[in-house]
Amino acid sequence: MAGVLLPSVYRNGLFMLVLGLVVLGGAVAAGCYFGHHVRTAFEGPTQVQLEDIAKLEDPQQLPSTWVDVKFDKMVKSSVVVEKRPTNGGISHVAEEFLIFEAGDRWMIAAVPRGFKGSEVSGRIWRRDDKAARSAVAKITIELESTHQGKLFPFEFDASVDYGVQWKTVGGVILFFTAAGILFSCLGAGAIRKSYRPPNPADYGLDPANYAGLVVETPADAKAAVAQFIHDAGLTPDDDQ
């Protein structure tokens, strides 16, 4: 079996190959985990009726994770969720809340700031982050006279645009998939190259002038590279 002639090229290629495979593996895993949401984002929302919501016991019973619902009766809450930019600055209202009636129960909905209208679009699920659970607890107390304790155990999240959010995630996954494939190919190419004698053409030289050059060991390859660099008038590179 042929040995490695260019150790530094082999090491760099191996690093690039492993990096590419890790990035590609992460992208594939993310695609499997989030793929349903990305596909749904491109398919668009599904309209569901209040009657369907009224019967709901589990969000998985819905025909899609992205749904549109028109409601007839709602009450706005004074509770808001504020967010502060990661680089500091003044906090701003990121989410407002309302409850709407579906059958004999009420559903809490997170909506964008300044929301108006009688239709929400987003995902029905139970958000477990601290800010969301705190807001739900406050709304439950604040509007108890309206819902009389008859609240769904999950919420309608319309605080962000589902389509934009998951299409963006899909774009990021696609980018890392392409990057992983590119790095892997570059690494594999470098590993193959490390088993071959150095090519004078890579240094702008005519291979015909070195037809008699014999390269059988890493030492021979190192000497050949040094000669090519000298003949090409380039600056020596200790990594060669």
C-alpha cells in the first residue's frame, strides 16, 4: 500500500474531512428533527374552525402544526413579554396576549405587539420557557372572571411568523449541509493528494523539466517541494 508522501497535506485534509463530516452530520440531524416544520412552512397554514379547536385535547390532533383560526369572542390581556437586545439597550415589547373562546373553553394566544383583528396564525402547543409560563400564570389570574377556570392546557403561539421562522431555519440547515459537503470533499481531495508526489505545475513550473525526479518517500517529497519553491522564486513555507 502506498504511503503518505506529504504529511502536512494529509493532516490538513484529515482535519477538513472530519470537520466536514461533523458539520454535515449536524445538519442532517437538524433536518430530521426540524424537517416537519420546514416542510409545513413551505406548504402554508391550514385553516381550522373554532368547532375543531373546541374538541381539541392534544395539539397533535390538528391537521398541521401551522394553523389559522378565526375567533368571534376575545379579551385582551394587559400582560406583555419584553425582550432586551443581546448587546444591551432598551427593552421592548415582544409579545402581547389575549384569550379567545372556543366552545366552553378559552385559549391563551401570544400575538405580536399591536395585534388587531379576529384571526391568528401560528402553532398551538405548550411553551415551556420561563417567560411564557410566567405570562400564562399572570393571565390566568388576571382574566379568571372571563374564563372561569376553563382554559386549554396549551396556548396559541402567533407571536412570530411561522412561515418566515421555519423557512429561515431551513435555509440555515441547507447552508450547513452544503458547507459540510464542501469541507468533506476538500478534505478527501487533500488526503488523496498527500499520497501523490508533489506536482511542479502547482508551483507554476513545467512538469516536463522534472520528468526524471523520483519521489518515493516523505523526505523525497519534502526535497522536491523545496526545489519547486526555489525554482519558482517563491518564499519557503515551513509547513511544506
